[in-house]
Amino acid sequence: MTCGSVYIYFFLHFRRKPHNIRLRTKLTTLRLFFSIYFRTNYDGIDRSAKDITTKMRIHVFVMLMLVMAISGQTPVPTITPLDCRTFNASRIKLVTFDVFAALMDIYSSLYRNVPQAAPFLNSSQAQYFANQMVAMYAAYVNHVFTTAETRGMEPFDYVAEKSITSIVQQMHLEVKIPVNGTVFRDLVATWGNLIPWQGTTEVLTQLAQRGFQLAPLSNGDFVTLSRATSIFRPGANMSFIFSSDFPVGAFKPQPAMYAQLSQRSGLRPDEILHVAGAAIDGQGARLYGLYSALLHDTPLSGVKPCFPLANITLLPAVLGL
């Protein structure tokens, strides 16, 4: 294989299927490096061939770095899901939560917030606006972002502003809601002013008092998640904020979202329980090798969360409280 063919292979392979770039990068790199390794260490190879192979290694490495830079992601290793039967509540040190579905009643929140931000909307208009905000946000589930796509904004900021701009255009409200005007900014900020599900504050306070570290693991940006979870203070302070901000640059269930847990907390996967509010998140956490609980939703087929719960008030029992 020549250096030129390596360049052509990478260009054609990744240009066509960008959504699988991390998996394809990993598999292709393994093939290339194993091939190069055996060629370099073959007893009969002459010195000049070794020099060529070394140059090829450098070219492949540089090309891999370019692919990672373009995608804005680093490959995440495949992890075997933990067996739910090995769950031991006494080992759990960190409990993470999805914010927009597990902790908060997003629809009730936006039905309240949108009319407050834009009081000139009638009730049906406000409800439509709120429903569209959720639907357009949900369209980015499992999305991998680049800074080029978001124009330097954090992923959630980009999605929130883009969705509101689109809704304003659909409803012909450009005069009343100019981009970046006061009403526009207030509508974006509604994502950080949410109503918790019944019993949530009490459960989080109980967990905090028993020594568990708590943290949001959600698609929001750092500022939005910090504002949203501030409602639980001082009874339940957040030890970390795990957001979709760069360098993660992805929405769940992308593995990069779950990878940051151990990277930043220093904990092993079997010391973490993730509480999801959507089936795809509950499954995503399990596929990454975490224990997960699922609230308010029906598990997907295949790998399932360890603890499907009707509501958050059942969580303390899972943790042995």
C-alpha cells in the first residue's frame, strides 16, 4: 500500500459516511497499523523497505489526526455492558441524571415559560411554539457536532437558537421576535428555567445527605444545566456538570457523552449509576458500559436499563436507602 493510496482510501471512506466516522476511524486504523507492524517486524525485510514503512506510519498517523480534527471527536473504545446482576449499591459513588426528561417536566415548563417570554402569543400559539422547541431539539439526538457547523457556538446553544429562529420564521413573527432581541434571548433562556417532576427535589436531597455525588449528564450546555439544576440547591449541590460542550461536541447517546464521566470524575463505570428519562439514553449508557435506570419511558429492545422505574421516588430503594 502506498502513501497515496492511504490518502485516497481515507478521503473516499470518510467522505461518504461521516456519521460513522469514529467507528470507521477505529477499525481502519487498527487494520492499517497491524499491517504496518507486521511489515516492519518481518525478518526478511530490508532496510530501505523499513524506512518506507516508517514513513507510511507517519502519513497514516497524520491522516488519522486530520480525520479526528475534522470530525471534532476522538474514537471511543467499544465497551462490554456491565451485567446488571453485578450491580452493588454500596459501590455507587456518583449518580448522574438526564435533565430535560429525568429531572424536569419539559413540556409543563415550556408551556409556562413561552407565554411569559412572549406574552403577545395566544395560548394555542404558545403551545405550538413550545412543542416545536422540543421537537427540533429532539431531531439532534445522537448528533455529532463540529465547530464549523455551530459557527463556534456550543452545540446546545446552536440548536436552541437555530430552532427558535426557525419557529419564528414559520409563524411569521420576525417583527415581534427579532433574532437576538430581548424576547428571542428570553425564549432561549427558558431551557434553564424548568419545573422538576414531583418528588425530585426530595430524592436528590436524600441522596446528597447520604453521601452520593450528584451530577447532570445532559445535552444542554454548561450554563443552561447549571441554571436548571440550581433549583435543587442548597439541599442537593451538583459535584459535576457533564454537558455536550466541546470538546465532547455531541448529543446522547453518542459514546463521547458517557466517556466524560470516568474521565473527569476518576471513577470506574461500576461506581456510577446514570438515571435516564428517555429510552435511547438508558440504552446508550448501558452500551457504553454503565449501569442505568430509566424513568417515564418504555425500554427499547436489545440492551435494556438495569432499573426501569415509574418515577424518581423509587430510586432511593435501588441505591439501598
